[in-house]
Amino acid sequence: MKFIQVALTALIFALSMQVVAADVEYKNLNDEELSEFTDAIGKGNMEVIKKFVGQNIDLNDGSEMFAWPPLLMASGKNQTEAAIYFAEKGADLDYVHPATKWSAFMHAAYFGNEKLAKYLAKKGANVNLQTKGGMSIIRVVKEEGNQKMVDLLLSLGVKEDGCQTKECF
């Protein structure tokens, strides 16, 4: 069951990232530029990212990118430097994807990215948002077997509340 959940999550994310390049303009980006920008986020190509952010991209609008604004994309691809850059440029730290209900902090925790999790918490991200089904990110990380991250999350004030049964989805 856990494998299926992880596989489905990865598939949904991968498909949304592939389809995004075919979407309409993202503010002042044409299709080719949008593809280049999203590819740069996925690869952590800071030179290209900075070029596009310099074009006044709205870092909090994911409407043209299937609800994946740049900070969420970067954290979902485990691109620490890019995620921190977007946060420093004013990205909404508590943006939650409407389908998955995951935030940038949740992605950092899931990937075991201590640096990004600590940064986002210190910067003021809500560490107690819950996933789809009302689960704490601690439960998800526990299921992955990452006790070190569980301990870090607890030290950052993450609560172990929310759905505790297998039927949380």
C-alpha cells in the first residue's frame, strides 16, 4: 500500500511537471521560456532561475503551472538552493497544493532534507499543516523509516496529530 501511495504521488508530480511546458503563458513567459524555467527549477539551474525571476515572475502564482508555484516545484524536486532562493524572493512558504495538500516544508521533510526543513521552519513556515487525509508529516516520514528526520521535525515543533488510521486518504 505504501509503495502504491508513493508511486502515485511521484506519477502525479511527474505528469504535472511534464504537462506544464505545454500550458499557456505564465505571466510574461511564452511556452518555450516556461519549459526552460520549469526545467531549470527541476535541475536547480540557478543561472536560468535567476534570469527568469528577474523578469518579474509572480512566485506565488501556480495557476498556469498546474498549481505548482516555483517554491513548491523546487522543494518537490529536492532543489535546496532554488527553494531557498524563491523563499528569499518572497514565495509563500505555506502554499499548499490543492490536490496533494503538501507544502514545501512537507517535501523537505519527506526527502530528508534537513537543511531546507530547518530553513523553512526558521523562516516562519507553518510546520503543522496536514497532508491530504489530515495526516501530520511526521506520520509520513515515520512510514518512510527516517527516524532522524522525525526527531528533527519534533524539535521544530511539528505535532504528531491528525489521522492515525490506515484509512486517512
